[in-house]
Amino acid sequence: MLLGVGGVGKTTLVYRLLGLSAVPQVTLRPGLYKLYLADGRVVELLDVPGQHAAEVAQYAARRMTQFFDRALLMYDVTQADTLYALGEVLDALCYYGGCLAAGEIAVVGNKRDLAEEYGYMVENTLLPYPTFYISAAKDPPEQLAKIVA
């Protein structure tokens, strides 16, 4: 499950992984996508909509126990508020009954290319989970798939 507030690049990541050339629009409904990894495994990705942490958590908590066992928490490395929102998402997720164990969570800092251009990057010093820094729009899909795997 891909979690994060709006505009952090969740749908862009999914489109790149699937090889879609369309430019993603604002996600208004959840999207479920199948990703076929090089090692033969199939991963189902749920792209959760939501502009605010509470709405992301409410939707995710309802779906999590049904099908999903892991979460990639995404934020925009050029906007600190999107990282802080992940803490709110996790708190709200537990409140709504969808707590995750530490081994089921990874953090993805997206838009690394923009951070390099701006000369400013917000690193994850907030959440105690493995963190990967990517550019969903520019990194090779094979590299992005390793994070999902």
C-alpha cells in the first residue's frame, strides 16, 4: 500500500513501475495495480487517494486488513510538511485500527531530482524505518522496483 498526502508522487511511482507514459492526474479514487517483478513475484499496489493525513489513514485502515501487509510511506523531500504528515498518517492509522508492525513499513523520500536542483532536501529524521530516496519521475523503473520488492 502506498501512503502519503497528495502530491508526493505515489501515482507517478506506480505509473513508472508499470511503464505507463501517461501523466498522472490527482488521484480521486483508489487504484489497484499488479506489478510483475523480475524474480517472478507479483505485487499488488494500492495507490490511496487523500489530500490530508486523516483521510489517507481512514481509507487505508479499512483496506489494510483485507489484502495488504506492507506500506510504503511516501513524502516529498522538498516539502517538510509532507514528512510530518506521515507521522499523522501512522497515528491515525492506529486510531482507526490499522496499526502496522515496524517490519511492514518503509519510507520513500521522492523528488530527489528536484531537491538536487533546489539545493535543499528534507531527510527522514522523524520516522524510524528504512528510508529510500528516489525520483519517481526520473529513476529507471528497475531501480524503483527494487524498493517495492
